[in-house]
Amino acid sequence: PNFAGPVFARVRKLLVKNGKAENDEEAGDFLLAEWLEARETEQAKARNPHTRDSPTPPPARNSNMAGGQGHSRECDTEEEQMDTKDKGKAKTLPPIPRGKPAPLSVSKPITPFAVNKLRNKQYVKLWYFTEEGLNRAAGSNFSYPDNVVMVSHTDSAIHVSVPAPPSKDVKKDEELTWDQVSKARTLFLQNAKMYGWGDEHLEVLAIFFLALDAHPIRNEVKGNQTVVRYQARYRRQWHLSMDQGSPFDLSVINEEALHAIRRDI
């Protein structure tokens, strides 16, 4: 499909308006990436029939549309939003390990928006994993505006439905302190693992954070601001490089770039 064409103009505009893309061109790239990923999933299922999901159930109650046109409705609960996200997938319950006790503690939930980002293996701001972000998630009823869109793909159509919106209070990674980054990274990595990120990518991220945490530049004036900006800039660029098919090793700190950031502060 021509996601840069007039048929998808309204969808691109909504993606830009709601912060999922910086401009019209990036919105088109976002739609194409989502479609390609979904197509790859469908092809993988066709190649491996034994792992194929059960027949697709009827569309969820929230809005969906083919070809970029349709309507959307407000989701009132987190459970309904999750039902929207899992539309088209037959949910199966895992076996129960009888006798296994409940965990000693239960982690605070992250927002559905951050969950969607993790599920899609996309860049997500660390603020969602800070104490402030977790408190916002715990105190929110997760209502969804009717002008937010999400794209999924089937054999015959592109579907646009209502995902969770980003928090209005979210802060850019550059605006966090290094203490916030250090605390948020643990929960971020735990959740990334829970939502299926590969071991190699998790290892690269873990080494990246540890390398910055132990870097001697933190002992210099404005050293913490330097590693905060480096983390924000290069973790985001790492995701972009993977989307473009030319990733780099994030765990290797570019000393020249790090000191250039230090000089610019």
C-alpha cells in the first residue's frame, strides 16, 4: 500500500498530532513499518503451520477500518484496551504450576502506552519506568481519546484501532536526572524481557547502561548531564538504526561523541 498517498493522509495526520511521528513523512514510514512487520508475522505462520494461531475471532468492539477510513470509540478500562490490542489473536491460558506460591511482591504497573511500545519492540522513554511515571500509571483510569490510531494488518486489510495514548506528563530522557535513569533502567529491562525482547538486545542495553554508569566522565563537572544526554540521544538512534536495517553496537560508547556532548553543555 502507498502509505504516503492521499488515502492515508488522515491517518498520518493523527499519528503526527498524537506524537507517534515527527512529521508526515515519518508517519508514512511508521505505517509501512507496522505493515511490513505484520506481513512478516503472517508469512512466518504460513511457513510454520504448527505454530499458527487459532482462527481469527470477529473484530473487537472498538473502531477499525480498512484503507485508512473508519471511526473510533473511547475505551473506558485497561482491560478493554488490552482486548483491543490483542484483537485477532486467540488467547490461550498457560498451564498452572500447582503448588507454586504467589510472588513475594508485585511490581507497579506501567502504562498501556509503554506496554504497547515494548510489545512492538519500539523506543520508549524511560520516564514511564521512573517513580513519577509509575505513580501516574497507578493513578490513571486509562481513558482513550477518539482521535488516536494504531495500525495492524491482515491478509485483506489495514486496520486502524484505538491504542493507549502517551501520558501528558511524560518527560524526554534528556530531562531526567542520572539517578532517575539508573533506577528506571532496571524496570525497563525487566519489562522488555517480559515482553519478548531478545537476549542479545537486552544484553547490549544492560552493558550500555552500566558502561555509562561507570564512565569516569561522571566525575567531571556536568558529567551526569553528559551521560544523560548521551543515553537519550544514542538509545533513540539505536532503535532508528535497527528500523533502517543498519544497527550499531550500542554497548560500545563513542568517546568522541560523549566528549562532544560534554563540550556542548
